[in-house]
Amino acid sequence: MPRHLVVAALVLLACRAAAGVEITLVHDLDSARSATLAALAAQFNGAGGHGRVVVEKSRARGSGSGAAPRLVLLRDDDDMSPAGGRRILPLERFMARNGKPLDARRFYPALREAAGDASGRLNALPMAYFLPVLYYNKDALRSAGTPAAAPATWLTLQEAAGALHDAGMECPYTSSWPVWVHLENTSAQHHEPFVAPGPGALRLAFNGLVNVKHVAVLSSWFRSGYFRLFGTADEADTRFASGACGLLTSGSDARVRIAREAGFDFGMAELPYHDDVYGVTPASVAPGGGSLWVLAGGKRDEDRLAARFIAFLIEPSVQRRWVAESGFLPLGPSSGVAEVAGLGKPPASLLAVRLTERRRLADARVRSGDAYRAMRRIVGEELSAAWVDGKPAKTALDAAVARGNAALGAKR
């Protein structure tokens, strides 16, 4: 056989082999974001010649059919059962080994820290993160006879909530992700440790003066009818989008859903802070959310396919679509901060500042996984006991720290 025919045959066989490679990406996104991710996977698959990525909703360990996933997109506190107990592959090393090296310097420092190790190397792709923000119903505030402006501090938020309450609103203020918003980020803004600094095992330490004061303030709001709690996740987003609540603290990603569902004029602003605390830095906030993880156990051609898909997700044009439709934060400046959730107004600027300025917290952070999930559940229970059941704030936070440390020790 002529040499050129042999080469052509080998190329054809390689293409067919590549086209036959298939990997699964498991996620726990809502239906709208799931559709966007599936559309991006279809775009990648349609390019041809490099295999196929199948996108599926998360399933419990041991159930379902098909191959085990190679990629999982999960929140920091999600159940890791889709991983099936398999080892996580550090992202930067995985990409370099498969011919798609990552330049982590292109990513925002806050996201590198959230999804990286102690040396700053990325363990996962932080493609589903958001920052804590305040949403406010401008129409409701106007109807209550108060300025339709964002309360900058917790004191001015109390005044706005009081006006809404006096105007007859049953839910003036609510919050999603209460542990993340009201402890992790209140600690960050006011330079109170969430985790005790220093070497050795992680030790929770968020029962200091500022956090006790903050939890006590919200307890008084609950008793006065200014504050309502609907769960420990994002349940409050629905209440705000429906118009039932006038003020909401949640993630910046919620804006996409609120804009789609709300029948009123609303705004988004920075997370409030306590202006009577010395040295407070309102922009010192910790992102929350989830990352795309690579699981061990695949064949070499599956690894190459996974690396190519991750490189595809990082492309600026793909990032712009993902950010605009999901509401999650862009990975870096090249993704276009002004396009976060289709913003382009002051909120986009504040997100840019928070992401670009590296404000490493003085304390360590509890990372993702079983320990983080157990810690958040316990702390959420104690916050609810303080706000709903009237448990003293100091007692509740002391109990949360003690129980949380016991859980962290048990999970190590």
C-alpha cells in the first residue's frame, strides 16, 4: 500500500477512536443553568473529532446507569457521592499532563484562593462562584415612603426594614445562605476570625464580639417582625422574587433568576456592614459556590477529552455566555466583568473590585467536602435556634463552635 494511503488510514482510525470517546459530567444545577451547560457541551461536541461530553444531573451513589462521571460540578457543601469515593485530581497538574496547561494568573485572586491549595495551585475550576450582595425592592421601598436606595449598613437596613414593616409587609428582610452571609462574610468584613489562625488542625472561632452582636441584632429583628428565615440554602430567593419580601441578602448569581421572575423594579448592592467596628473593610468578602472537579480512574483518551473540554470552558466567548446566562462570576478579567449576569452598572464595578483586589483573610477557611457540609449544617441549626427559638446569641455561637469543631475532628 502506498505510504500516503497508510498515513490516511491511520489518521482515519485515530479520528474514529477519538470520536468514540465519551465522558460524563455530573452537576446539581437548576434547570436553566443545566440547559446552558448542556448547550455548551453540545457546542463542544459539535466541533467534531474529539469525543463527546454527556451532561447529567447528579445522582445518588450506586443508582442510575451509564459510566461513572469523570467531571463533577458541585457546590462546596454539596454531597460528594457522585464522585463514588474516587480520588480528586488537582486541576493544574491534570491539565499540564494532558497538553492543556492552565495559566492560573488569568483567574481572579479570590477565585484562585477559593478553588486552590495552600500554594495557590488550582485544584478545580471555579466556574460556579458568586459574591454576597444585597437585593432591594425599589417599588416596595417607595410605597413605604422611604428612599428607593440600597442600605449601606446594617443600621440603615434596619431602618428600611422598619419602614416596610410599618407599611404592612410581612417579610421586610430575609436571607439565603445564612451561615455564609451572616458568619463567614461578617467575619471577613470585620476582621474577626472564622477559623482560628495558626498551624495544625482547623478550629472554628467565629464566636467573637462582632458576630455575637450581629446575630443578636438579627434576633431582635426576628422578634420585631423585620426578619424572616426560610431555610439554610437559597429558599429566600424565591420569596424576594415573588415580591413577598422587600430586602434580601444572597449570592450575586441570584440576579439572573430575580430578573427573570420579579415583576417589580429592584436593585443589587454591596453586602451591608457595621460601621461602628474599627477597621471594617466592606469589600473583604469571601466568594461562595462550586467548582468543576476532575475524578481519577479514567483512560488516557478520556483524560485528554476532559482537558480539552475544560480548556473550552475557559475560552472568553464561552465564558461570556456562561456568565451572562448563569449569573456566576467570570474566571478572570478577560471574561468581561461588566457582563456578570448582564449587569454593566455599578454592581459590576463592585464585583470587579472585590475580585481583583486580593484581600486574603487573616484566618484559614474550611474547604469543601464532608467536613464543610457538616459544619454548615450544625452552624445553621444554631443560628436558627438563636433567631427563631430565642436562644441567646453568645450561647448559640459557643454551641456552634463546639459542635462544629467536634464535627471537623470527626471528619478528619
